[in-house]
Amino acid sequence: MVELLSDERIEPLGNGRQIVVSDSHTFGTDAVLLAAFASIKRKDKACDMGTGCGIIPLIWCKGETGEVTAIDIQPKAIEQVKKSVEINSLEGRLVPVNCDLRSLKGVLESGRYDLVTMNPPYKPVGTGIESIAEAERIARHEVTCTVDDAVAAAARLLKFGGRFCMCHRPERLCDIIVAMRQGGIEVKRIRFVTQRVDTVPWLVLVEGKRGSKSSVTVEKNLVMFGADNKPTDEFRAMFGDYMDGHQ
């Protein structure tokens, strides 16, 4: 029996999976979209950096996957992931690791992973209102992880030809492309996400490949809601049966 803290609760993810979330470590639409965009393959060895409550690995584990590693600098986040692993009987498939992605040497094996993902902090330090709560501050501002830090960590973890997928605000796209190229990861796919067909993008999904040649595909926008304010078929499919229980 998993013992929850006072601020923790269990939410269903669909397909029999559950996740432990808390006021400090929960998840949003961007993480779910990134999990779908990354398109994990059955035999991929994958690592989700800055995993928080572990939403991306747990979505992947709703299907067949290889070993998935989930890392986060915050001990409480990793404790939540461990509880989700126990609840879902994912021992051996999902491995939570408490570490700083800026100091991976000796913690995770270099060049081991086919896929690395990250839903990073979006705001540079000194911009916007920084939360007093440390967990929120780390999650929202580049206190412990910049775009350059994320790319450098991904480049260390990936095999040659391995993929790095991340989401971010569209205004940071130039920073992402520059950082990836300097880190030996070439951007291959870009997809913008809009609330509706006539609204500007609020999120960009980017896939890069380590050691690849220069060539990028800009995919059609992912539109979340139709004119009737209902989720589009594609957006609904990305959430799967989780959305059916949270309408």
C-alpha cells in the first residue's frame, strides 16, 4: 500500500495507469503533447529529464516500451515517481533517478539512449514574477537548467542518431535551434501548437537528432479546439482516455 503525503493524490491516466501528483509537482497540457510528439518506439531506451511527477514516462508506459529513465533535481518529485512506479507495478521498466542534469557523469551512461525528452523551465531568471515556492521557481524559471544545459545533457545521453524532443515557448525557438546545433544536435522537426485555428501559437515542439545532417520539416500546426470549442480529433487522440474522464 503506497502511503501518500497530505498534499499528494492519485489521478487516473487511462488504460489502467495512475499517477501521483501534488500541489508542487503536477502536469499540464504541454507535457502531454510532448509525450505524444516524441513518438517513443517499442525498443527505445528513453530518458525524460526534469520529469517532475513523471507524467511523460508514465504516458509512455501505458503502451509497450523499453526501459525508461526519469530524472529530476528535486527529491520530492522523484519520491512521487517512485510511488507511481509502485502503484503501476513498473519496477524495472521505469527507473526514477534524483540527479542534476548538469552533472550526469558517473550517474547515467553516456551515449546509451535512443530518445531524450524535456519539458524545461520556460522563463529566464530575472523575467516575470518568480514564485516564492522553490519547487515552482525551479519548474518555471531557468534557475537550475537553461536551454543550453538541457541540450548539453541530451547530447551526452544520446546515441549517434538518437532523438532529443523538447517543448518551449515559440519566442525561444531561435535559442533552441542555436543551442542544438552548437551541441551537435540538428533540428529535424518543428511543430507549433495553437488553441484555435485563428490564434497564434502558444507552444512549439522541437525534435533534433544527434549527428544528423541539416534538414528540417515544419509540420502543420496542432490545433487544440475547433470552432465549437470542443477538442479536435487529433488533440483528443493525444490525451486518449485520460481526456474522457476529465471533461
